[in-house]
Amino acid sequence: MKRNPNPIEVQKNNPLHGVRLSTIMDALYAQYGWEGLAERVNLNCFKSNPTMKSSLNFIQKTQWAREKIEQLYIETLKAAPIEASERPAKPSPFKAIRPKK
């Protein structure tokens, strides 16, 4: 009986293995901001009233958009990997949602 290869061994050269889409988006937002993302990837979710929640929702449901985001993330990592401590401070993309009175 043939054994299945170890999934870790199969994925060891995949830079996306074990990285969540939300982590990818957080890193890209910290690097480029919404305007920079819209310039690099032509998605309306980055251009028209962008929020992290709506962007993640669209990208998770749309395979071609996810592939573009993943490719940008890989290119960004190859070009200049930035340590978290070296990133410029940007405002959080998550805004507190309070019920209207």
C-alpha cells in the first residue's frame, strides 16, 4: 500500500502554506494602504468605500481575485520582506461599529 506524502513536506516551498487570507490582507494593507492596493490590483472593493470586511468577503468568494491578491503578496515578500517592527504605523482598517441611536 502506497502512503500519502507528508502534507508539510509537499507544501514546504509554498510561501502561502498556513497563511490565512486575513493575514495576507493585513500585511498588504500595512504595506500599501487602500489606494496602493487599488493601483496594484484593479478591484472595486479597494476603490469604492473599502473596508477589510467587505474586501475579505469578496476575495474569499472570487477565485481570480484571490489569486491576484496571493500573487501580489508573494511578489511583495520577494521584493522586500518587511519585519513587523519596521512597518510604518498606519491606522487600523477595522473601525468600531456602533449601533445608531
